[in-house]
Amino acid sequence: MPLNVAIPVCNPYSIRKTKTAMSKEKIILTGDRPTGRLHIGHYVGSLKRRVELQNEGDFKKMFVFIADAQALTDNIENPEKVRQNVIEVALDYLAAGLDPNKVTIFIQSQIPELCELSFYFMDLVSVSRLQRNPTVKTEIGMRGFESSIPVGFFTYPISQAADIAAFRATTVPAGEDQKPMLEQATEIVRRFNYIYGDTLVEPEIMLPQNAVCCRLPGTDGKAKMSKSLGNCIYLAETAQEVKKKVMSMYTDPTHIHIEDPGHIEGNTVFTYLDAFSRPEHFAAYWPEYQCLDEVKEHYQRGGLGDMKVKKFLNNILQEELTPIRERRAEFEKDIPAVYEMLRKGCEEARNIAAQTLSDVRRAMKINYFDDAELIATADLLSLKPIIYAANMDEDGFANQDGNRYLQQVKELADREGAQVLPICAKLEQDIAELDGDDRAMFLEELGIQESGLDRLIKCSYALLGLISFLTYGEDECRAWTIKNGTKAPQAAGKIHSDIERGFIRAETINFDDMIRCGSVAAAKEKGLLRSEGKEYVVKDGDMIYFRFNV
């Protein structure tokens, strides 16, 4: 089956639609540890829901990943097992109906940014908090780690938080057993944002609406469905294997004879019927009853045998699993295509995770080589911007194109990305001794508009990203230096913090307009006075009268 073909999957699963769920900004992320083929607990608890969400299209992005790095935490001596299970899980994803054209499917270990993010998150969680995580405690008990817990496994909640945060997931479809993990992830994200500023997104869990689906028990009646316990029904199993497991399923040990009253509490068969049966199943496979409640009532009063109930359940599961089994067989015919799908998904996922990590580094102020402001304020002379002032005699200044020494300086400056300012110190001395009209006439004779000092000041300001604005009153006019791009309130703060705090408006006149008009009053009369608000970006040469209230 080609991977570029969307697979329509009929899913009657109902999802509660909230404001968050309906948002087009919703980013969905979920995944599975590749501990083996996926079973119907995975399917009814999360996988089936993922397919429905995918087909509804009510999201901005959707990610589904195979958590092989997490699987290695308790399989570090058996990497081949994890390696083989990756493709098994990928096949189950595709067979269940996940479409790589709608969903980004990727492998956790191929996104190295997740490791770095996990490292930073470790500083936000205490050992005691990890020890209190009920999911971690349960998993440790199941594996018999006791005091020999691998650190990687112990910090599993941190890794999971990094997985979620890296893709800015807002919504995580998962089973009931994952609630403590999501709570831990939310705590980590919240603490990061508290310390470093709003950077990451707090996730929310999306549980199955059918409470039975939150944690489907094993066929033996035990609370956890697990490969190690041998109590799973796998999505890829044959019809015969499924039937065999259903017929051996745990029911009510006190229901020995058909006429005996039966108990449905803790009865695995009825738990599965709660999870999978729909009204239409009764018309198709058991027309004697109209709904599951009628079956339960009959079983509880006695007169209904376990085998009949199991046969009904088998028919339902076969209907559900047969198309999945058939699609898997088709995908198995072209394994290289499955790997190519995973490779493309990994590329896309890594690009997104890299952007998040960049934002994290910036927030933590560890983006040393990308922080232009940090570099600009460093004390190292070699990091400072440079202007080469090339001093020459009058002849050399008048014929700069033919001045080979000036050209050598320019070549050096070009290699360093620096600027060159040609000057003649002798002429600058003469200019400094002149006033007003005499200075203007002398500059005109030289064929230049400004003195070397004026050009140096302008060049320095441009290099440092600085501009000047002026304030004016009855008695004085004063210039203030600010960074280019500064808004009016912050410019007012250059004068006094009270003016910034109580800023109302900035009455602004361009300096050149004032000169042309002859005075501020004349410029006002011609309508050249502008009233600017808080978002106004001050321009070089603005003359401003700040109105404020404190």
C-alpha cells in the first residue's frame, strides 16, 4: 500500500469538543515506547483517538513519535530488540490509519535537541518529586529495579516533558496512567517560564471520553496489559490468535453454571464490551438483545453462559481488527518505504525542535554567539566595532581615488568588515578656527559638506546604532542620545523615569522642518506638529515635547 495515500478509517469514538480542542492553534503530540507490537490497550486508549483527531483535522500540527530512547533506558543491553520494535510500531501506526501526509511521525532518538532540553529540565525537578511520581513508582515495581534503578529510567518524566515542550504541544492524547506524567511536564514548563519568562507551552492531557478505555485490563483480569505478563491482544495477531485469547479471557470465577447469577464487576469480558461494543453490533451478531445493558441484566440474574458473551466479543474484535490486520500486511510488503516515511518525519520534527531549543537558549541567556547585544557590550577590544580614520595631507585628501595608502587601508577594513573615514588633520585645524559663514564658505571651496569631526560623529553613531532627539522649552534646547528603534516612552525615560512612567503623548516636530520654518511656533502654525503615542518610534532629529502625568 503506497504511503502517500490517505486511509479512511471509520471511527465511532466520540470526543468532547472544548474551546481548546476546537482551536486551530492546537498542537497535538503523543507517542509510544517501542517495547513490542501495539496491543488493543494502546489502540482503544490512544491510537484510535489519534486517527480520529487526524481525520477531523482540527489542529495546527500533529506529532506522533516512537520513543526508542526511552525504551533503551531499561533495554540498554538489548538495543536490537528496540531497533526491531521501532518498525513494528511504525507498521501498527500505519495499519491503524495514521496518515504521514497529515501527521508527522518520527523517531525520538533522531532528534538530538530533545536530549539537550532534557538536560536543562533536570535542574527544575527535585529527586524527591520524581520519587513521588506514581507512574514511575509503578513501573519500577513492575521491573523489580528496587535500588538499582537506571538514572535514565528514573528521569523518564523529565524526558517526556522535553518531548512535549520541544514541539510546543498543547494537547496530549493519552491513557489514565499518563496523567502523573503530564502533571510533571506541566510543572516543569511552568517553572521554566517563571524563571526565564514565557517561552514554552503548558500541555493538557486528552483522556478517552469512555472511561473504560483509559486503562484496559489484560485478558487475565490484571489491571495492566503488558507483553511481559502475556495478557495482550495485539493489533497484528491473526483471527485465530485473537479468538483463542478471547475464549480464554478471565470472567467471573463464581459463575460456574449457566443458571448461576454472574458478576460484571471485574469481569474482563464485560470490560472489553464496554470499550468496544456499539448498538449496531447487536443487530449484526446478537439480535436477541438490543443493547449491552440487556446482556448485563441477563448475565447478572443468571441463565447466560460465558461462552456466548465471549463469542459476541470475538465477533466485535474481529470486525475492528480485520481491516487493521489487512492494511499491515500491505505495508509489510515495502519496508523501505516505511523507513523513508520515518526519515522525512524526523527531518521535519528536528527543524521544529531546533527552533524551540533556540528560544530556550535565548531565554536562559546561553546563546552566546547569537547574542549581538552581549557581544557589543563585551569589554574585549577585539569585539568592538572599528572605524579607521585615514589621515593624509591636503593633496592626498583632494585626490582620494589616486591615494594608494588610502586604498591599502580600505582593503584592510573590507577584510574586517570595518569602515574608513578619510580626514586631513591640517584642514580640520583650519576649519575649527573658522565660524559661521566663513566655515561654510571654506567647506564649499574644498568641495565637502561637513567637517571631518562631524562626519566622524555621524559615522560613529551609525555604527553603534544611535540617534539623537531634542527636547525644547522656553529656556533651552537639549539633545539626547538613544538606541535606534527606541519608542517614545523609553526615550522619555532617558530624561527621567517619572516621564516614562507617566507618559501620555509626545508632541513631535522634525528638526529640518523647524529650520525651514524659522521657529517651533511657525512650524506649529503650518501643521507640522504631530501628536504621537506609546508605539511611536523616535526618529533621528525629532524635536519632542513630552506630556506626562505622575
